[in-house]
Amino acid sequence: MDILWWGLTIVLFALSFVGIIYPIIPSVVAIWGGFAVYQFLINPDELSLWFWISMVVLSGVLIAADIIANSYFVKKYGGQKYPRQ
């Protein structure tokens, strides 16, 4: 059973890196899934409180940077909510 959980964790971490190249894949959700599988199914005593605090802060920074970058480039290149007809 450990091989299944380790495989799932590795796939989720790899998927989060693929999400850097293909933005349709939610990288933050994939990496948090990997953290959750590791924490709750593999080794519950390994990840400390500092790890979780730093990951929450870094995830917030990542989401904020994504929102700021998206809004900047939509304004710069003229995006709109509705497709042109």
C-alpha cells in the first residue's frame, strides 16, 4: 500500500511542475494534494508546524502573483470577459 501512496504523491508533485508550463493544471491544488497524501497517509509526524505555515504563506504569494500577472497582461493586451461575435 505504501507504493501506491508514494506513487500518488510523486504524480501529484510532478503534476504541479507540469502546471508551471500548462496553466490549465491547478499547480497549487496538486502540490497541496501531494502534501496531504504524504502527511495523512505516509508519515504523519514528519512535517512540522513551520512547514505548514510557510506553505500557506507561499501558496498565498503564488496565488496573489498569479492574479496580479493575469490582470496586468489582460489589461496590456486587451482581454475581455465575453468572446467577440
